[in-house]
Amino acid sequence: VCFHCREPGHGVADCPAVLESQEMGTGICYRCGSTEHDISKCKAKIDPAVGAFPYAKCFICGEMGHLSRSCPDNPKGLYAEGGGCKLCGSVEHFRRDCPEKQNAGEMRGS
């Protein structure tokens, strides 16, 4: 399910609605604003005063500074069809990225 238009069959990168809009803020690093790399390759430090994604434009509300997964107007976060992380219930990350995953692994090993 596309996180922009919420239609099945494509992702944000291939969304016709995003491609029509030049102001969606795609193609830049959400942390430093560079067009030379994306967030996965950014080496800039997070400034707590502006947050982790100051150059991100939310696909849900259109505001700058956060991603759609943490938008207050998007109660479903990453789970467009409902649900949440199986470990902690958060809608802001998948189970594989859960901060409690490490703790759960430690408890199983004991």
C-alpha cells in the first residue's frame, strides 16, 4: 500500500500522485537537505532542536519536519491497513526495527 495515496499496487517512489507534485520534497536527504545522497547515507548529526528529519515533508499533512509514520494526522503510521509492531504495538516502526527486539532476544536467551 502506497504511503502517499494509500492505494495498493505501488510504493511512494512510483506513486503517480507524487510524480505529479514537484513540491513533495522527494529526492533530498531528509536530515541535511542534500541532493547528493539520501537519509541512509547521511553522516550529519541529528540536531535535537530541529529533530531527526528537518527537511522531510510529510505525505499526510504536508508539513515539514517529520515523516508520515510519525504524523499526528496519521494514526495508522506505517500500518496503512491497521495493526502495529508485534513486540511493542508502535505504528512508527516494523518489528524488525523495534527497539525492544534486543530486549526480547536477551530474555529468550536466558
